Amino acid sequence: MSIFKKILVPTDGSKVAEKAVEAAIQFAKENGSSLVGLSVAEDIVQWAVIDGTAINYLQVENEILENARTNVTRLAELAKSAGVPCEVFTVKAIHPYEEILAHASRHHCDAIFMASHGRKGMERFILGSQTQKVLSGATIPVLVFR
């Protein structure tokens, strides 16, 4: 029996996150762990100014939220077909790392299993990745998948 009974798996749907999801499911299956899947729909307030062009914010927000739901639905389906217990959540937030840490605590997770980086490309070098922020703030083990 694993010391990690419940593992939080955040995903943003990126290729590296998808690989991390698959690895987390395999890890959980081999260790008798359950998973808590999380996808954070980032609040568009932080990046909504687009050259003064009028955009339908509600439509964009809905698309972002739907994408987040799709990410965790895929995680749940993969976990189910592997026989790994999994519950999933989608939340909206400005800072995904804060929600990752909050969900780990709220759901009494023993570890966080996440990708080394996500969608944001160069921004991760400028602002620091969500993974780095989770590593800095976590009080439980964080397994980083590359």
C-alpha cells in the first residue's frame, strides 16, 4: 500500500499535462491510490485587453471553462478505464497555483502529481511557472513529471 492514498492531478490540457495525467494514473494504479483531478479555468481579467478590440468576454469565459471541464472529463475517463478511483473538479481563478494548493488541502491529498510546465511557453520563464509556485507553497510532496 502506498503512502500516497489520494493524489491531486492538475491539468491544463497541454501535451505535457496529458502525459503527466497518464503517468499519474499509472502511478496511482500501481500504488493503490485514488486521484483528485483539477482543471483551473483562468479568469480572463488578467489578459483581456486585446489591442482595444471589442470581444465577447462572456463567450470567451465560457469557452475557457468548457475547455477546463473537457480536461478533467478526459482525466476521469482515463482513470475509470484503468480502474483508478477518481473525482474531478473545475474551478475558475486568476492564479491556478492557489487553487491547486487549496484543493490539495481541501481534499486531504497526500501528494500532488503535475507536469513540469503547461501551456504558457515563454511566460513561465518571465513570471515563473505554476509548477514552481506550487513547489514553493506546498506542504505535501509534489511529483513533477517531465
